[in-house]
Amino acid sequence: MQLNAEEQALIVGSFRALAVDSPAAAACFYRHLFRIQPETQHLFVETSARQGAKLAQTLQVIVGQIGNWGLLRTTVGDLAVRHLAYGVRAEHYDAVGEALLAMLAERLGPLWTDEMRCVWDKAYDGIKAEMIACAYIAEEAEPTEL
Ligand code: HEM
């Protein structure tokens, strides 16, 4: 997943605008996620403030590595493997992507543009594909004991 300099700048700029109030952005994200796929709610055991802080921190790492796919794919691959223990399934990733875009649109308001939507969509798709490949496809491809 390669983004050109202009695409990277759109991601970084929109993330900076979100970071002005990251607890509100996190709360907005979870509200959308639980509306889109209510059954994901039972997977979360931590308090929403702690979850929100972790999510904001990781998004910051991801955005910081957006221009270095070699590094980013390792970061998100490790993250995806940890998500197996949280009970997350491959089909949950679409709802999370939808919630992410809905949160960005709501929080950025008039700053949110079609170009931003396209580039976040492309970035999330690349990250999702890598996470699913690391955590699920590799798992399924594991040779079974005879
Ligand atoms: C790009 C996609 C995602 C990112 C950046 C992300 C980020 C994170 C982070 C940073 C944590 C904290 C724990 C850790 O670092 O291992 C976490 C935990 C968690 N995530 Fe994700 N996540 C993603 C996708 C998903 C998806 C698709 C689901 C499915 C609903 C999900 C559900 C959870 C759950 C249930 C936890 C554990 C929280 C708890 O114990 O309350 N995540 N996630």
C-alpha cells in the first residue's frame, strides 16, 4: 500500500485536526461502530476512556508510519495478531473501517473532503488487507497435524 506525498499530507492533516480533541473522536468512533455492528460491543472489556486513549495512540503511530509501508505493515500485522485474543474476526474489519470514516466525517465537518475520504479509504483498505492476511489467512494456511 503506497501513498504519494500529497495523499500522505491529506492523512496527516486530517489526523492533526482530529487530535485537537482525541477523546471526543474516540467516543464518536465507538458510537458509530456500535451502531453499525452492535455485536462488537461485547468484545470490549476496558473502560471507554482507556480504549479511546489506546486507539488514539495507535492511530498516531500508524499515521506517523504512513509513508513507510515496510514498517507500517509490521506494526499493523502485530496488532492484528493481538486482536485474535480479543475475539476479533476478519468480518469485523469492514464495520471498523465504516465507523472510522463516519467518525472522520462527523468530527472534521466542513474540513472533510472527497479527496480525504478517498485516501483514508485506500489507506484503511491496505491496512485491513495486511491485518487479515497476517492474522487469519496465515492462521488458516497453517499445516494441520496428521
Ligand atoms: C486498523 C484497525 C484497528 C486498529 C488501529 C486497532 C487498534 C487497537 C488498539 C491500539 C488496541 C489496544 C490493545 C493493543 O494494542 O493490542 C485495540 C484493542 C481492541 N480492539 Fe482494535 N484496532 C483495530 C481493529 C479492530 C477491529 C476490526 C475490532 C473488532 C471489533 C477491534 C476490537 C478491539 C478489541 C475488542 C480490543 C480490546 C479492548 C478491550 O479489551 O476492551 N479492533 N485495538
